[in-house]
Amino acid sequence: MTPTTKTQTFSDDERAAMKEAAAERRKAKSGKVDGLADALANIAEMGDDRELAEKVHELVTKAAPDLEVKTWYGMPAYAKGGKVVCFFQPAGKFKARYSTLGFNDAAQLDDGSMWATSFALTTLTAADEKRITELVRKAAG
């Protein structure tokens, strides 16, 4: 009989994100959530991605002040009616080449039969900031 190797379905980083999501749900159940403070604390801990996350946070909160700021799988997120509309995924979280501004299906970005739901971010130009503002306004409805 040969020994079997255990295959790993999720990476360590993915498992950590799932644990963060479970902790967020427990905290929400306890009623001790301060979404803005949690998101800002999360951003403050980002290291290399912090400056980009701060700028995205500023753009999102100015473009759609009615969105609820929270964390989602340990990432800053912005929700409407309890559903995440958009989120910032730092490159360092999953050892990726770039950070991502992502939009979930609660975002109202529909454009024909195909549209983008995430955008790679490495730096932000004035044109990028304008585009993010437009996307977030549209996504928030």
C-alpha cells in the first residue's frame, strides 16, 4: 500500500481569509461591529498596499457616501443593504502581482451581456481616480 498525499483545496492565504470572514460574522452577531474602524484598522496594517488602499477608500466614500464601510474576508469593503458592492483586495493578501478593486453582483455595472467586475491596480493616475469614481457611483446605483 502506498501512502497517499493529501491535496490542499485552499491555500493558506485563502483559509486565513475564510477565518477572517467567520470572525467578522461572529462579531456582527455580537453587535460589536464598527465597520469603518475595522476597515481603517485593516488598511493601516497593509504595509506596501496601504497608500493605494487609503486612496481607494477615499474615492469610494466620496463617490458613494451612502455605502456602508465594513470588512469582508479581511478586506475593506463597501456595502448597500448588507450586500457588498465593491471591495479592495491588497496584493499582499494573496501574494498577487497587483491589488484589485472588485465589484460583486450587487454592483449595478451591467453593460450589455459582458462587463468587467474587477480591476488591477498598481498606482493611481488622475484618470484612474476619475474612472474609479464613475464606476463606484454607477455600482452604488
